Amino acid sequence: MIGYCNDREHLALVYEYMSEGALHEHLRGRHYDTTLTWAQRLRIAQESAQGLEYLHKGCNPPLIHRDVKTSNILLNANLEAKIADFGLLKAFNYDDDTHVSTARLVGTHGYIAPEYLTTLQVTNKTDVYSFGVVLLEIVTGQPRILNNPEPSSITKWVQERLSQGNIEGVVDARMHGEHDINTCGKQRALLSSVLSIHRRNGPQ
């Protein structure tokens, strides 16, 4: 947020103009024809992670976003990423709380951590799980829920292909011209890290 306007009858918050819209639009929306390079995707992932880390560790009290997804990551003219939409924020005290209990389930299907679905309890790990789904979308270009022909989570879709050693079948086909051994190794390491987090959070 840059500032605010409090002119009696008119109240407004002033934010930076993010001219390139949401990350979702570059992966599968109106900017689909303009392919993000691997370097751009990696930077977007890093900047988004830094924003999430600030909410969890830089704020006092720490904050849980509760709706991390590609449509809530906005890009400016330089494709710099910022996390947006803080309507579901919850404060969290690391010293006193092991979790925050909620009265109802909020978030977006496909990004919600399994333990939150069953307990209605959130922690910073709930956001980390959701961000893991975002990372899978960034690398694969696939939606969080695939219909082929039965609905399947992106986590399961990636797991099946990596178990077959099929990294080429996982990575967004629009990036195939960039591939070399070093890049493929980094992509596999990133995907494996995400899958490891998701396995610890229950079945997909």
C-alpha cells in the first residue's frame, strides 16, 4: 500500500498499479501468448516467497494470508511480483499459539492444505502448502485441478510423471527451448521439494 485518502465521505486505499495483472493470467489467461521465461518464473517465485516470509516473520504480530494462489500474485510492468488480497488475514502469535482456530473454511479449492480441511486450524504452514501449489503451477503451466478425464490435483499429476522420470512431461511445454541439464536439475529439485512438503501434509 502506498497511502490512503480520507476525505470525509470518500475513503480509499492507494496501491501500486500492477499493470501486468495476476500471475494466473500469464500462465493460463489473457497473457498466455506471452510466455514467461524460466528466469522470470524463478524470480516471480522468489519475490512471492519473500512477500510471504514478510507476513510470517516480518510483521508483528505475524500474519497468515489464508488464500495464497496465482490470481493473488500481481505483477508490475517489470514483472516484479507482489502478494495481494489480504481480506482473509489472520494474526498468529508464535510464542503463545500453535495454531489459529477458525469458525468456517475459507480459501480456494485446490490450494487448501488437507489438515485445514479436516480441523479448521491454520498456521503459517497452511500458507506454505498453498504456495507449494503455486510453485507447481509456475513450473508446469497447469491448473491446480486437472480434468484428464477425472479431476486430479496438480500435486498428484506431477508425482505420477516424476516417478516415471518424465521431467519433460511436467515442465511447461512453452519453455522447452530453454532447457539444458542445469535447468532441468533445478526444476526437478524445486518440484521434489514441493512434493515433499505436500506428502507431509496428508494425501491428495
